[in-house]
Amino acid sequence: MLPATRDEPCPLCGGRGWVIESDSGAGIARPCSCREQDRGRRLVEAAGIPPRYRHCRLSNFQTSSPAVAERNQLQGSRRIAEHYVEGFLQEGGFRQSGLLFVGPPGVGKTHLAVGVLVDLIERLRVRGRFAEFTSLIHQIQATFDPGSPESKREILDPLMGAELLVLDELGAQQMTPWVRDILYLIINHRYTRQLPTVFTTNYLLDETGQRKKRPAFPVPASLDRGPDGPDTALASEQLLSSRLPPMLVSRLYEMAQPVLMTSIEDFRRENKVHGSRLR
């Protein structure tokens, strides 16, 4: 039976949340399945995903491209994300490692990151959160106003303690000492407590695009490298180390498996040119 929509009462319980089963007497009440569905929806709504990305799922991530290298990276990136979700629940609890989607603007990094987050909320009822880093900094700065309804702690605590955090646009904000301290507080808290974090960034970790290291979680051999081998050396301003302190870059190597999307053109620009809807 299809679940009821938000505006329609559940056909099983009539919106009461309980189903009465016959027991030759007054009956026994048991929780209706719609309560679990509602819980999943509430967790998705509480995750703080911006409206532009609320449709994003791994299942609707577009991988078509006339260029073979682009198509291979799109398909490989989605498979790594799917593999991550499938293995998130492990013996003893959830994964302790995350993902780091790396590539230029408009290639689908945020779509995949949100897709991972929503899939895990819906499958496992993970308590997840989404934060775009520049917006987060502005939100915290707003707490300096004496009339602010929120405190810095009220903003940061849900991010630091989330069972899964998506931190979008890492490196986009200039690293003033104050911004650096905020980022260190979030990342180090999650690092020391082994809480999984999914990052996106426009900047590469090093000159070859990915340091040779053992993956932070098991990845099929066919997915563990890009279709064209390591990227060529890059200018220093294209590196994450030009945006973040070395201590934080070092943390990222241990916290997340890089997923390179560096061979892909800007899909947002292409979709706009052709008048198609962004996905």
C-alpha cells in the first residue's frame, strides 16, 4: 500500500498513529507504520537542506555526457556514493569515515553529498545535518547582535554532534583567524569522536589531485582511481592547502575518502544554455 501524502490521513490508522488489532476482546493497539515514515520525513526536514537541493537523490543524479572521461567520472562518483551508503551500517555502529567530493563548480558535488545524506536518513534514520560553510559563518556572525534569537553554541552543537554532517563548499571562505577557529572546532570535534563527515570543495588536496593512501573505507578496485590517472600538477592557488591550515588538511586525509570530479564540465552552465531544469 502506498504511504499517505502529508495532506491525507493514513489509510491504515486514519491519522491516529495507532492500529487496533482484534484479540477477541477490546483489541490491541500497535504503532502504525506511518509513524516511522513520518519520523523519516521529520529527520529530513530537520537536516537543514536548502530548498534548491531538497530534490537531490543518488537515484536521480544524472551521469550522461557525450565525453567519455566525464561520463566515467560521473558514473564512478555515483557508484562510490552508493557503495558508501550501502556499507554505512557496520558491526558496532555507523561508519567512522566520510567522503570528500572534489571538483570545479557545477559538476554535481552537492547533489551527491545531499543524496548520501537523504538516503541514510530515509534508510537508517540517521540524524544528519547539512551546512554550507560560508552561510554558516554568516549565521554565527549574526549571533553577535544582542537581539539575536540564537547563540553560537545553539548553531554549532547540532553540527558537531550529528551522526552524519555534510559540510558544503569547504575552502570557499577566506581563512581569517576567527573563521579558522570555527572550522577547526567543527572538524576536530568530529575527528576526535570519529563521526563521519561528507565534504565538498572546489580545491584539490594536493598537486596530483589525490594523495596515495589506503582508502578510509573499502572501495571496489574499479572505483578507487579516476579514468585518466592522476591529474597533472596544479597551481598552488587551486589547492586546498592554500585555503586551509596544514593541520586541517591533514585531518581531512584521515577523515574522508576523496572522490574526484575534476574531468567534468559545469553542468549548471550547460543546462542553462540549453534551457533545461537543473538536477
